[in-house]
Amino acid sequence: MLVDGKWSADWQPVQASDAKGGFVRQASGFRSWVTPDGAAGPSGEPGFTAEAGRYHLYVALICPWASRTLIARKLKGLETAVSVSVVEPALTDQGWRFGDYPGSDRDAVNGAAYLHELYTRADPHYTGRATVPVLWDRSRGTIVSNESAEIVRMFNSGFGDLANGAVDLYPEPLRAGIDALNARIYPRLNNGVYRAGFATTQEAYEDAFADVFAMLDELEQRLSGAGPFLFGAGFTEADIRLFVTLVRFDAAYHGLFKCNLRRLADYPALSAYLNRVLDVPGVRGTVSIDHIKRGYYSIKALNPNGIVPVGPDLPGLAPVASPAATAAQAETRA
């Protein structure tokens, strides 16, 4: 992490634990909002007016929080208004890196080699982890926000006429229900898999494990008798938040994070729901199983040898062949 603007030691997945050895996630450090007229949002400072070409989104395709924002950007039709850079999937000793791995980018906006350099450009004395997503303001040369849930809502309503008004991911009549369901799913499942994977005691792991599968069982029941989405016919931000965890479950959380009571494939309603979300125009293009596996299995604390599993077989989500695999296949054909 960064300490007073300086990179400190090698990247580590766990920076804080509670009294039982449970994983504690760092709060986001930049919380301003883009608004149509530049007025202040619910937090942060004013002056971030919605303008085409002014903002740039930094993401990792491995990361569920970053993928939330990619989906919202796509569904709201903001691809030309908000540009994107994708970091490499494998975590390095200095965290996220820009580069040439297939599906990744160099940083054409700021010329940074590592994501943490953007944090110290925004705040030379920043202390904390350098996380994705990052919404960057080219005009002011700073970070608007690194809080994914708030970036999703900015994309939904903060860009005014630049966005597709026919899509509403947070409709007024459903807001209370969406907020209530988000508040249940986040600690038990979205963050629950991390609480299991990064637990430092048996007790903390088992608590998180129980939460994960209790929530999956509840959602299986909910989606068995309703749908096609969490709130009926309308696709909302709650679906985005659930989907990004589900699509990673069998590829990463089941094995690496020890969430192995059942696979997602063992839940018929959730599996059908996952496929419905993948079929929402634009969603499938935000998913890279290759980046997901290569990224999670690069976490040295959980997988010191860095071996990336070949499986699982995920129908409709075939991973992109790695450069090494492609070269091996070419040599075999020759």
C-alpha cells in the first residue's frame, strides 16, 4: 500500500483484520461525484461537470468492483463519453500494472506504469491501497472517485444527456428494495467470498463460509419463483452487483477462496440467471475468464507457485488462451 505517498513493501491482500481474524476491506479514499451541472454530489467536492471526453475509467477485468462500472458504462451508452484503460490481470509487488498482456492497455492518459502512481498524482501524501476502479478527471488531473457503487450511480444519473436515458439502473420506485437487497448481498456474498478467502483464523473463515452459502441458498429460492431478474423484468444495479460475484464463483472463489460447499453450477436457478445476465446486450463483453483466473491465481499469499488452473469448464465462458498456451498449440500443430 501507499504510506504518505510512498509505496510500502510488497502487495498484500490483507491490510487489516478484525478481532476474530476476519478480513476488513479498506474504505474508498476518493468520494466526489460527476453531476450534470457540476454541483456537489452526496459526498466529496463540487466542480466535476459531466462533459464528453473529460473522464477516464481505470479498471481490472479480474476485479468484480471494477466490472460493475464497466457494465454500467456500457448499458448507459457512455463508451464515447468515458474512455477506459485496463490493467494487466496479474498482481505485481507494486499492485496493478499497465502493460501489454492481451486485453490490457498502457496508460495513454497519464503515462503511469503502475496504478498507484495515479493515487499520488491526485494526492502526493496519499495513504492507503491503490484499488480499481478509478474514475479520473483529465481536466483537473485528479481522481473523482474510487468507489465502485458510487461510480455506477454516477453513470446512471450523473452524465445527463450524454447517457442513454432509456436505461435506468436505479429506478425511483425500486430504490428502497434495491438498497435493502444490496445491504444483504454485499456483506454475505460480494464481500463474503473475500472474507472467506482472506480469513486469518478458522473461526473467521467458517463464519464467512456460512454467510456465502446462506446467501446463495436465499437467492436460489428468490430466483426460482420470479425473474427474469432480481426485481422482475427490469435489470437494475442490484443485478450488476450480484452478477459480478456469480460469474467469478466457479472460476476463482470455489477453489482458491475455499468456498467449496457447492459450485454455482449446482444451483439451477442461479445458473439460469447468470446466463440471462450474460445475454443482456453488452454484458458478456465485460467478462474475461482468462483475466479473472490469471489475476486471482497471481495472489502469492493464496497461490505461491502462481499456477493457473486449466478448468473449470464454464459453458459460454471459454477462457481466452494464454500466450504460453497459444505458443504451445502452434508448436504442436507444426
